[in-house]
Amino acid sequence: MDARNIGLRNIEVADTKICSIDGENGKLIYRGYDILDLVKNSTFEETAYLLLFGDLPDSSQLADFTRRLREARGLPDPLIKALKSRPRRAHPMDVLQSCVSELADYDLNNEDQTKEANVRRAIVLISKVPAIIAAWNRIRNGLHVVDHLDEGSHAANFLYMLRGSEPTSEEAKILDVCLIIHAEHSFNASTFAAREIASTRAHMYASISGAVGALSGELHGGANIQVMKMLLEIGDPSNVDKWVYERLQAGGRIMGMGHAVYRTTDPRADVLSRLSRAISTQKGNKWYEMTRRVEEATKRYFSENKKQAIYPNVDLYSASVYYSMGIPMDLNTPIFAISRVAGWSAHVIEEKFAEAAPKPALYRPKAVYVGKYCGPMGCEYTPMASRNKQSG
Ligand SMILES: CC(C)(COP(=O)(O)OP(=O)(O)OC[C@H]1O[C@@H](n2cnc3c(N)ncnc32)[C@H](O)[C@@H]1OP(=O)(O)O)[C@@H](O)C(=O)NCCC(=O)NCCS
């Protein structure tokens, strides 16, 4: 097959009104709005509304949406009980994936496949994903589960449920910005997984739990955990150059660098780099400085040895931001999910209810068969006794 199309690269599979990316110029647009504008002026709640409904809300629409999010935030008691019975070593992404699929059990109307019912499910998922992650982190540390607050932002509520104490307004704002910039990214692997599952007419919970599984991989959402592990292993800014060069010379990858779509800096990396610098300066730690050196060393190695450019992606600087906020490292990818669930659900709804032609259809790509071939009639079945004789 054409190598340019491997991994579905360069293949258009659907129309979407949710997001566009200009990879050459480093622009990311949600429903027509530049994310840099949203970062400056919006909140995660407003951005989630924009993604789900297609337009920015007026004040009463936003108040109603925020109320619905707040009302949906609590977790069913049996789900908390089930969490308490899991081995404490369970990975938060595995826990999240199974809890999302379990939420279907508590949806008394899961047969209702109208658009309104799916929007309601999207709101439930946006609300409950952070509650699940916070609850699991407390349970695995032997702490009691903390109920949400009746006020405060989505970001502030997550930090409160995680720590059991209210975050500062600066911390809540930093997380809010992170949630805005991770909320949507067109047909990335996890979103495509969600849409592919939705195309079979499976329900919202099945689609979103599949997306969580796809996000967990280290070439996708799992990269930010690998970035933090890398920084910890490097240990000191003065070791960065040597470490990066040795890793690349050995054919390894530098996590947080490179992107399948951007041919310049990922605009989200710019925002996160500023946040990382601010928080590292405030805390007096080395993580921003080390990350910046990783970026520079990787770029230098690529230009010297591969004669090609490479740029940071969203995961490079998010790692140090979360670490500096005292968030456990293995929650980096789950935090990505807290935000991306807004984009995933918008895509599931678009997949199921697209109005204009060409409407989405069941995904069924073609593969090029390159396996065993015994002629047009196929291979002759060999009985077990003769196969045993041949191998014996
Ligand atoms: C994200 C990623 C999979 C996109 O890759 P892509 O555009 O499809 O490019 P490829 O994987 O085909 O790589 C192209 C070349 O650049 C190299 N490359 C790309 N990203 C690299 C990285 N982070 N470190 C080292 N080399 C890298 C590849 O080894 C390959 O080199 P080759 O042509 O000599 O074989 C890739 O950049 C990567 O693995 N990055 C690290 C993981 C990561 O940060 N993921 C989060 C993405 S948001």
C-alpha cells in the first residue's frame, strides 16, 4: 500500500464542524474560535458548551449548563463501592475506562438514542470523569472520597475532590487553561476511536470508554507521563544535552516532541510553556528549565543529524505544570481525559446526528492482504496428524 497512507495519514474519513487544525501555521480552531482567544477569554465550561452545542452560550445558557454539570457530578454509591474493591495498583486510566463503561448501568434510559439524550449523557460524562479520577486517587491512597462543592469552576472542583481542600484561584485558573487547550483536537487517535465505535450505533458510554483506552497509549495521551519520567531520570538541567543526544543516537524517541499534524510549534505547547515557566518560577523548581533544554537539544540534534525540524507538542510542558502543582504523575493522562471528554462527546453526537450529506457511515477501511497465498483456491487444509508428522 501507499506508505503515505499508513495509519490513515492523508485519508479524509468524514466532514466535521467541530475543529480545524492548520498544521503548517500552528493554528487550532474550535467551532471557528482560535484556542488562543479561548485561553485568554473563556473557561472550560464555556468551551465545553461551545464544542457540544456549536456556539458560545449567552449568560443564561451558561448558567444552565454549569448547573447541569454540577448536578451530575456525584458518583453512584455502587460505583464507589466497586472502586474500593479494586487492587490499589490499578492504573487510573484502566480504572477510568471501566468506570465509564459501568456508567451505562446507571443510565435508566440508555435505549433512548435521541440527540437530547446523548447531550444529557455528554454532560453526565464531562461531570463524572473528574469525580471518578479524584475518587480513585483518594481510595488508592486510603483516603475517604470527597464530595464536590456546590460552587466553583469545573477545574477547582476537580482539585478539591482530589485533595480534600480548596485550591488557590491561581491553581484553579492554571488547570482551567489546561482543560481548555486539551478539550478537542479533531480526528486524533482517541477521537477517531470514539467515532468509529459510535459509527456502529454503539452507545455513548461504549464510545467514550474506547476513547479512554486509545488515549492511554504512550504515543498519544500517555506521552506526558513519559515526559515527566524522562525529566526525573535526567535529574538536572546540566545533564539534558547528553541524555537527549544519547537517547536519539540509540534510535529512541523524545516524548513530547514531534506531531503527526503540526509542522511548526503546537500552539498548545506555547501556552503550556508559559504556564510551566510561571509555575516553576513561583515554586523555585527546575522543571521548566529542564523541559526547555530538552526542547532545544532535540531541535538541535534533528537539525544537525536529520536535516529536518521537530517541534514540541502539547505533552512536553504539561508534564512539568502538573508535577509542579503536586498532581501525581500517573494522573497526567487522566487529566487529559477530563478535558478531552468534551471533544469526544461532541464528536460522538456529530457522528450519530450529522445533518448534511455526506453523512457518516460505519467505518470499514480496506487492508492490503500480504499474508500466505496458495493460489486462487486458497490453501489446502492439512489434518492435525500430518502437521504433527511434518513438525516432528
Ligand atoms: C507523535 C508522533 C507519533 C508523530 O509522528 P509522525 O509525524 O507520524 O512521524 P513519525 O513517527 O513517522 O516520525 C518521523 C520521523 O521523525 C522521528 N521522530 C518523530 N518524533 C520523534 C520524537 N519525538 N523523538 C525522536 N524521533 C522522532 C521518527 O523517528 C521518524 O524518523 P525516521 O524518518 O528517521 O524514521 C511522533 O512525533 C512521536 O512519537 N512523538 C513522541 C510521542 C509524543 O510526544 N506523543 C504525543 C503526541 S501529541
